Amino acid sequence: MKQSIAYGIAGLMAMSSGVAMAQDRYSDDSHVYIGGAYGGFKARGGDFDDDQDFYEFSFGGFFNPYLGLEASATFFGEYGGDLVEADAEGYGVALIGRLPLTDSWGIYAKAGQFFWDVDVDSDLGSASTDGDDPFFGVGTDIRLATNLSMIIEYDRYKIDTAVEDWPGVDDTDLDTVKVGLRLRF
């Protein structure tokens, strides 16, 4: 037991020294990054109420420690009910406001526009629709290494999937929770 505690303390000391060394590089004001995330989403509105998963790729940058811009590509899985199923994907552009709480941890909010495509299948047939609607989110980032951060984020995508003459197919909000990594350059 004493040996396990000693190994645990040694491991914490090694990790904290790595974080301290990374702080000099990470405290730069501006940077660019690429990222990837995986998470779950919940479709709200109409009959879309199943929990599903999705993935996202992003490219962004910060002009200073507080303000950034991000472009993302998001791929949702199939969702829907017994009568109607849908498959959505799209790309977004968002402005990010970040509040650094420590040298290795911060919280942020973002808002932007999401350009989407949705394929809808039902007993009445199939249809495709597309559009652009706003989205917003909040999250936290935690630096794991000099150039690597982990994010945890909640987003809401407002998608107007209204297909003319189809009952039960209307506006759908997609609520997402994701975990991801960002590689900083």
C-alpha cells in the first residue's frame, strides 16, 4: 500500500512538472489549432427524441487569449422515430469568447452559423433538405500537454427541417455533448 501511494505521488509530481514546463509555450496570445470530437446528441421537436452519437472535425484559431474563430464539420448519425428518420451533417463557422481561469484551464462560449443537409425517410417517401441556421455552445478546455488540450462542450444546433406537405417534420433542435482534443500550432 505504501509503495502504491509513493508511485501515485511520484506520478502527480511528474505530471505537474510537465504542466509547469508547458505553461511558457501555452501562454502565447495567438495560435491556430485542429481538433476532433466525439459525442452524443438528442434530437428535440417532432418525433425525433432518440439519443445518438456524432463526430466533428474543427480548425480554428485565437487572436488573443479571449477571442477566436472556428470552422467545423459535423456528422450526425441517424435519428428519428417510428414514422420518420433523418440523417444530418453540415459545417459551421463560430466566434468564440474564452475566459482563461488558470494557465492550463479556461471556459468559453461560442455562437455561429451552421450550414446543414438533412435526408429524411418516412413511409411517405424520401426527401432531402438543406439550409443554414444559428448554433451556440459553451465548454471548457484543459491543457494536457504543451500543444494538446482536451475540450468538453455542449452545443445546440437549430435546424429547420420543415419539408412541405409532410406532417410531423418540422424544426429540430439538436443538443450535443462532446469530448475532444485540440492540437495547437
